[in-house]
Amino acid sequence: MAGSEAAWAAAKAGLDVVIYEMRPRVATFAHQTGKLAEMVCSNSFRSDDSEQNAVGLLHWEMRAAGSLTMEAADANRLPAGGALAVDREGFSQFVNDRLRGLPNVTVVDEEITALPGEGHWIFATGPLTSEALGRAILAETGAERLAFFDAIAPIVYADSIDMDVVWAQSRYDKGETEEEQRAYLNCPMTKPQYEAFIDALLAAEKTEFHDGETATYFDGCLPIEVMAERGRETLRHGPMKPVGLTNAHKPDEKAYAVVQLRRDNALGTLFNIVGFQTKMKYGAQTQVLRMIPGLENAQFARLGGIHRNTFMNAPTLLDGEMRLKSRPNVRFAGQVTGVEGYVESAAMGMLAGRLAIAEITGRRLPPVPATTATGALVTHITGGADAKTFQPMNVNFGLFPPVEGLKAGRRGRRDRYKAYTDRAKADWQGWLDAGA
């Protein structure tokens, strides 16, 4: 997504663009096609609330800047309560068609295995940077290669879900339309069912790592087994929390835990098990997941999996314009720079594209205000974070400079977040109006 955004920005500015995409010639563990901007982990862009949520604010900023990612997401939106979820296949096809349809864009199906010494380049390799390119980056930077392990959630065929047990409802009935208020399917568990599920989950056979590899997970995408290992109640306070839901089949019974499914495509034939990233082996997955009420006969379009997710120590390697300090003709963008999430990655691609355009055309952009979601992210990865403890980060209000004079604590949170977003929108629009 970051590469697609960068290419879109440059092409729309009138520059000739060459996109190098190694797929499908060189495959990855998670991708299925050679299309641009293929989604692999989830189909959700998370909250679309631009007044109370940092990622929703990032959506707003990207829309204001003419983001291709957001245009594709809005065109392929699925009901998901207050979240922005998309039809994965339609989303990727939209981006693919728009970019390949531009006369000044050329797409080359080829793997790049070395950092070039001339020309203007943006490397937006995502979490699955190839081994060859990874070695080239390591050789260039001399920095220790950083990596963590990322897990993918399973996808279930809708017609294999028992709707006599499962009911449709978004948490707290969120959503402006009835369809959005019923965007999730809910699988209720009693306490004995939950305890049996946790026992089976902990006992299930897991993916083994290579000798010497240590798994360091990003907290926003933990496998369910890792959460369960932290305490038997952890899942019940995470992806299996029962709050804000009423069983339509048994309204007087309060579920002890609930597993939610979110529609994964426009046809409504596929559902993603929300927050159920897993490293269980395939045989164990089918057995354990079919213990979930309503999924006893579930058929899986895709089982979960785990893969290495590579990122660089961006605060030490990149300058303030996202250029590699040792090779300033090369920019990096997206998840490889240590931002986490589809939208965050795309936003960094959009910014890298704009910075490259300015350099090529002899202009200099003003720094992106750190008070904006985009600015907070780029500030974090280009020096705001502690390089010694640098880990992938989603956008969040903790990255923003404080707004003075606001109440602290839970009671003042809504006012504080609204103040952050009001300030960010004004500053972002000002930055765009200044010629960005």
C-alpha cells in the first residue's frame, strides 16, 4: 500500500513512474496474487471516527490529500459498525486498475535485490521484505536486522456458520444504518465452554521457530495463544470480550465470552475471525476453532499463519525526509520503516511520494506538523522514538504534542481527543495549502 500511494502521488504530479513488484514471480508466505496493494492480515482499517480516534484522524488527513488507498477503501467499504472494513479483492483490484491505467506508470514484475546508486527510489517492501533485499539493506546500513513475528487470522465460509447459535450485532449497536449495526456475527460462550477452549488452545501444537530465532510480537497483533499464556482471562478482556452485546436467541442470558466474526468480502460469503491471529498448526486450528459455538462445522477459506515481519531501525537510518542517510537517493516508506497497520503504512508512502516529488521538481516542503497524525508518525520514525527500544507503532494520541490547558484523566478524554483532532485538521489543511 505504501508503494502504491507513493506511485500514485508521483504519477498524479506528472512524473514518470516505474513500479517494481516481485509478485507473482517471487511469492511470499501470505500473498496470493500479483496485484498491487493486496491485503493479507485483516480487512479492517480500524476506526473511521476522525474526532475521537487517531487512526480515524489519519483517514481524514489522507482523504484530504487525495489518497488512493482511502478512495479504494471507500469504494469497497463493507458494513463494520464504526470501523472501516473493505472487500479485500475489490480493494486490491481498484488500486491495481487505477495505477496500471495511468499512461505514465509502468509496472515491472521483477525483484529488486540491491540498493541502487542513482535515480530517485522509494522502497516500500512491507513486512515481507525478500531475503535478498534484506541482506542488501543489512550490508548497506551495518545495523542489526530487526524483526518480529506477525500472525494472520483465519477466514470462515459464511454458509458453514450455524446461525441458530450465532447472531448479528455490532458492539453497542454502533453504526448509522441497520446494516452497520449488524455488521458482526457473534458466537457466545458459557464459562465452561470458555475454559475448555482455553485448555485446548494452550495444549494445541504450535508453529516451531528455527534454531536461534526468538519470537518478539507486536502487541497490536498478538497470536491468541500468546494472549492466553499471559493469563486465562486475557482473551475475555480482549478479542473475546462479551460487553455491549445481547444474544438475539437468548436475550436473558449473558455470555461469558464472545467470539466475533467480521464480513471479509462484499458478497458476504467470507468472515474473518476478529483478533484471532494464530500460530497453531493447521490440524490443531480446525479442531480448536470448531469448539467455538456456531463454528462446529466451520469450513475455512484460509487458516491462520505466522511469518517474519522485518523492519528497520528507522530513527538511526533515515533522515527527516525519509531518505537513507548513507544513500540519500533512496527513501523508505511503509511498514518496513517501523509503522504498524495498513493505513499508517499507506500514509508514509503518500508522504514519501510527496517528498520525492518536491526534491525532483526543485521545491522544498515545509516539515509536516507534528500535531497531525501523519506528522506524528513520521516524527516518531525519523528521530522521535528511542532508537535503542524502537518497535513498530500504530498511530495514537500518545505520539502527539499535548494540547495545553485540557483536563487529564478519563473524564476529560473526549474533550482532549477532540482538541487533538481539531488542531490536527487545521494544521494538516494548512500544510496542504502551503503547497504540499
